[in-house]
Amino acid sequence: MVYPTLWRASRTPAWSGLNRSNFDRLFDGFLLGRDTESGSAVALSPLVDVHESEDGLNVSVELPGLGSDDVKVSVENGILSISGEKKREIEEGKEGTDCHLVERRYGRFQRSFTLPRGIDTEKTSAKFENGVLEVTLPKSAQAKAKLIEIK
């Protein structure tokens, strides 16, 4: 198993001809959420699932470590927007602790989705529980499929 290193060796390893810097950038990009070009942390982008049922859409967003006060949900002009900020808790003045590695992401985020026609935005609801935001977007009565009786 490959583990990320905390410190880089000052000497050039014998296998440096394999272009280790390119390998490191790819590794950082896939596993550590780093930009493969600059090596800096990429923007926080929460994972989302969207499910459609006969009654409407259900959007589930993973937001671990956040509370309902840290997140804003809005629907405007047919666009659902979910935004917020994950703040880093820094313990200042505590002796005997040094940070060697930070892989968790912090900062502002926003996800936006264009809604299909037939969503009743006035009846949109949201709940936040156990780090998961659930947004329910019901379909309007006109958008629901109707069974037409043949006479």
C-alpha cells in the first residue's frame, strides 16, 4: 500500500528518472484533493446524489462536520443553490502540538443545479441530519403523469 510522505528526502533517489514529480501530482490530485498543476488544495465541493420519483426530486448532500446554521439553500429562477462554509477549528496557544499534515478541506463552497420544468418551488423543503442535507423538490400537479381513461 502506498502512503503519502510527510517529509521529502533531500537526496535524489535512484529512480528519479521515472519523473516522480508527475506521479506525486497525480497521487495528490486523486487521493488528497489537490490540483494536479499547482499542487494547492482544490475548492471544497460536497458530494451530491439526485433522485427522481413520481412525486419530485430529492437532493442529498454530504456535509460532514457542518450544522444547519453553516448551510444556505435557495431556489431562484429555476436554479437550486446550496452554499456554505466549513471553518477550520484552530487551537491557538496550546503547547506541545504541531500540525504535520492537513488533508481535510476547509472553506466556502457552492453547488448549483438547473431544475427541470414542472417543479413546484414554493413547496421545496430541506432538512439536515447527521451531516446530510436532504432537499425535497415536489413536482407540480400539472407535471405529474396522468392516466387517461379510454372511453
